[in-house]
Amino acid sequence: MSDIKILAIETSCDETAAAVIEEVGGRPVVLSNVISSQVDLHAITGGVVPEVASRAHMEKIIPVIQESLENAHYPLPITHSNGQMNKDQLMKNEKREMKNCQHLLAGITHLAVTSGPGLIGSLLVGFNTAKALAYGLDLPIIPINHIEGHIYSAMGGKLINNQDTITRKNTITNTQKSINNLDIDNCDLDINCKLEIGTWKFPLISLTVSGGHTSLTLMKDHGVYETIGETLDDAVGEAYDKVAKLLNLGYPGGPVVSKFANEFRNKLSIFNFQFPKNSQQSNNQFENKKINGEMSKMENEKLQSPIVLPRPLLHDGTFNFSFSGLKTAVLYAVKKILSENSWESTDEIPENIKENICFEFEEAVADVLSSKLKKAIEKYSPKAVVFAGGVSANGYLKERLRGVVSGIDPEDNIKFLTPGKNMSGDNAAMIGLAAYYHIKRGDVKKWDQIHVDSGAELTS
Ligand code: KG4
Ligand code: ZN
């Protein structure tokens, strides 16, 4: 039996998540990573309603824990190309139905749980469940800061062992993977596939961007953090969600705003405004052409941007962010477009104009994030840069920020690390990975020594 087998639980916002992480050969391996998303519930209101979120966590927490324990116990059967499962696996699968929770919990050595920051009603569901399990099983427990978890999500790519399960609309969808190519399947990026735990070098800078957080963290070692900058108002993901709501594009806003922005970007590239991959100047080519009046009549007609958006706090000399003014600037731009065209609602705005707005918004976000990251790298000379949090799923932002790193370090000495698939949004595997390093340095607690804190800061 392994000395470390962690059951990790995360419920800080709108995903009910549980994962099992085991130490194998001196390394943490993710055995299961189950996420029950509430996205469909919150799509109805266009944002997370805290009361609705906590109630949904209450409903899902036990089934999600059970699913994650079962997945860790019995890897999903591999389906052959002819659609048949092999006999042994089929039998194991049948036995799986019969196992009770005592059996599944045997072998768990530690509990880990998100203790903040987050929505208090959501946090409490996971926190008290984990606390009760720690009490009942007489096991140590590790409270984990949610931002710390996101930072550790960037080491998940190589390590996911067997399976993820994502639950949507009460339907459990298993992502089946062959044991042999799991690592590859779970990686969004080549760099993650090559990532070995041992290659994590410090100091490291993490840009963590999600629906609730935007922060720059200097991590000097496992467990040694200094927050060097954070948002003074809205988080980046929140701004994406609000822009989407303004344009009536649905919830969550990030993926759809990003899709619209990409549509516009693709149109620009038809006119040869190629965005240099390794440049942080991105649309400067487009802007310069506009300013110098070099655009052809056709380019002008098709691509003239109706809006110019601010880059808040770009030159304020700090590592802080502010996105509420940017969101308001989008609101005023939309109002102007409506009144100039005598349209009554955003539904009347043609799709190409919405794409243009999303593009301008995403460019402003990318410029600010790139500029702050560049200055942080110049000041702190990190050996690795992590881009994590729900917004890090954004391919364009990922490329822009990767470009910042390679622009400063063409020799590729500074590693650029982002989470793999199913690890950028909220999940419990990242909480378990962070907990693993707490355990390794003896930082574990008893159930009666831990506290939940919805406004927790990431400190050492
Ligand atoms: O980390 P996360 O799942 O939850 C929080 O801790 O907040 O992040 C959710 C946020 C949402 O605001 C969502 O719109 C945003 O991440 N997001 C994206 C993308 N995918 C998700 N933002 C920009 N581009 C994306 N592709
Ligand atoms: Zn998060």
C-alpha cells in the first residue's frame, strides 16, 4: 500500500470536484479527477447565483466523491476497436457495482480540501464533508488555498494516470483512454507532456486568471509564496463573462468571447495582418496600419474598428490589474453602436460587429497580461512561468504569454507551463497535487485545526 493516497475535494465556486492522488515511485500520480459542472444551472441566470451553487454542491458532493473513489479503484475498462471490453475488465466492472464506501475509502491516507478563497456557501459543502471524513476515518487533512491549487494544476499534464470524468446535466460522461497513451491524451500542450515534476524550478512566477481571481504570484519554493500583484476589482474571467452577457452570448463567457475574437482575428489574417506568434505586440501591426492610413479601402470598410478600448493600469508601475473599467468601456462602446445605428437591443447587432468587439476586448486583456508578465519576469528572473486558472484555457492568450517568455528568453531556459485538459478550470486534482507537497514537508492538520476563509490570501 502506498504511504500517500489523498482524497481531494474542491467546491469553491460552481464545480463539485473530487480526485484521488497517489504517490508512486516518489511522485504524485492523479488516479481520478471527477468534475460535476453546474454550468448549465448558471447559464439560466447568466452567472453564478451563490445559493443555487451551494445547493447543487450539496446534491452532488457524495456521488462525485464516490465516482472518484471508484475510478481510482477500478480504471475504466479499455474498449477494443471491435467495441468489446476484455473479460477481466468486464468482471471488474461488474464487481465495481458491489463495492461499498468503506471498501473504497480503505487505503486513503489523507484528505485535502479547498479552504478558500471562494463563495462561502460553496466552500462549506466541500470543507465540512472533508472534515467529517477526516474525523470519521481518523486521518490527517490538508486545507489548500484555491490559487495554490491552480498553480499546481500546471504540473498535471504528464501525471494524470487513468481517467477523468466530467458530469454535466446529471449525465456522467467518462472519458475513456487507453492506459498506454493516457499521458498524451491528457495534454493540451507538448511542453506539458514533457514536464516532469523534478523540472519545476524556482523561483517561479504564476499568472493565475480565473472567474474569481487574477494574480501574479512569486513562488520561491513549494509552499513559499509572495503575491506581487492582483486585481483591484474584477477578475479577467469575470470581465469575459460580463462582456458575453452584454452581447447576449451566453454563459460562461470566456469560450464564446474568445471564439468570436478568433473569428475576427482570422478575417484580419486574410488581409495579411498576421499576428506574430512570439510577439507581445499582436495587433500593433493592425493599429499601425490604421494610424498610418495604409489600409486599403476594402480593408478599411471591412475591418475598421468601431471601438477603441483602454489598457487599464498598463503603465502604473505595479503588478496590479483592473478590469472593471475595461468592461465599462465595452458597455459604452456597445451603447454608442446601438444609438448610431438606431438599434434597440444587442440582439440587433450583426455578428461581425460582435466579433469585432470581442476581438478588441481580448486584445486589451492580452496587452495588459503580457505587459505585466513581461515586467515581472524582468524584475524577478524566474526559471519557470505558470499560466493557470480557467482563463488559461484560452489559446490566444496562451500564445501571447508564451511569446512574452520566449521574447525575453529565446534560449528556452524559462519554462512556460500551463495546465492540461480538464485541469485549467476548477478541479480537485490540483488541490490534491498541492496537498502532496504539504504532506512531503510535514504540513498536515487534524480535522479540528482547520478553518474555512472565503477571502483567504495566498501566503507562505
Ligand atoms: O478557474 P475557473 O474554472 O473558476 C474560478 O476559479 O473562477 O474559471 C472560470 C472562468 C470563467 O470566467 C470563464 O469564462 C473563464 O474562466 N474561461 C475562459 C475560457 N474558458 C473559461 N476565459 C477566456 N477564454 C477561455 N477560453
Ligand atoms: Zn478557480
